[in-house]
Amino acid sequence: MVWKKGIDDTWLQNGNRVEPDQIIIRYADVLLMYAEAKTELNEIDQSVLDAVNSVRARAYEVALTATSAYPAITATNQQELRKAIRIERRMELANEGLRYMDLVRWRLAEKALTRPIYGMLDPNDLKTKVVDKNLWFFPSTPAIDEDGFADFKPMFDAGLIKLIVPTSWTNQQYLWPIPAAEIQINTNMKQNAGY
């Protein structure tokens, strides 16, 4: 069971009498959705920069106008701003269950979800290859590509991290199957390919 916002102890005692979950959305998510939409429409103006910078300023506990006190976004190029917004969504909304849908919406799941999952070396190797060479805590800084993904392969190739799990993704997963009941209701509807 996953606990959700808006759930309290009465849910355990009166599960069938508690009102449905309240849908809660963070204001930071609203601001980043606005900035993303305007960027994709190439309608980049000060309101877009203010939306992203409001999220950043709040994280640094400073006023939006104190642009020297946080890493303010100033880019007005669509590609640069798209990258900044995607990285900001990843950082700001971490562990909130939105990343998967972001990757699917951006059509980047095949790139993100086929990357191997790396981890720290076993203790003996970690000591000799990383700690004793003053590379602790993290052996190096990974390169970040145009989509905001870190490339850990050079660290793996250098023997500084190990492969934990290989991953896979098929593009069929971008579209899920249409429920059979929906197809039976509407004979004009066809099942998505591969299902």
C-alpha cells in the first residue's frame, strides 16, 4: 500500500466511509508545467523565466528578484530552456511519482529506461579503487547530455562503479492497450499495435 497525501488514521478504521482522496498538486509542478507548455509553443517570455526561477528561488529560500543568490535561468533559446526545465522537473519533483510520465510524454523513455543501473563497487574494490585514490564519495562528475541524462559509462569503463542491473524498454510501451470493454462499446476503435 502506498500512503497518499490527504490520508489520516481514520482511513484505517473507516476505510469504506472516508471521502475519496483529495487530488493535491504542488504549485512548483504548476509553474513548471506552465513553463514547459510555453517553451514547447516557443512563446518564451519573462513569465516563463519567472515561473522556473520562482521554483528555484523558493528552494534557495530567497526572493525571486535575488537572482545572484540562486542559479537563475536566463536562457531564452527553446532548446536550452527545454533542457533546463526538464532537469528542474527531475530535481524538484523527485520521488513524487511524476518522472515516468514525464519521460513518456517527452518520448525519452527509450533513452532513459534503457541505460544500465550502476552502483558502488564492493567494499574491498571500493577502498582500493576509489577511497584510497581520494575519489570518494563519487569517483567523478558524469557528463550530462542534451536531454539532461548523466553518462556513467566512462566511470564503469574505468572500473570505478559496477553494473547493478541492465534495463530494457520497448517503444510499444508508449501506448498501453485499450481495454477490451472500450473496444466492444465502440467498434470503430482499434487496439493499439502489439496488444
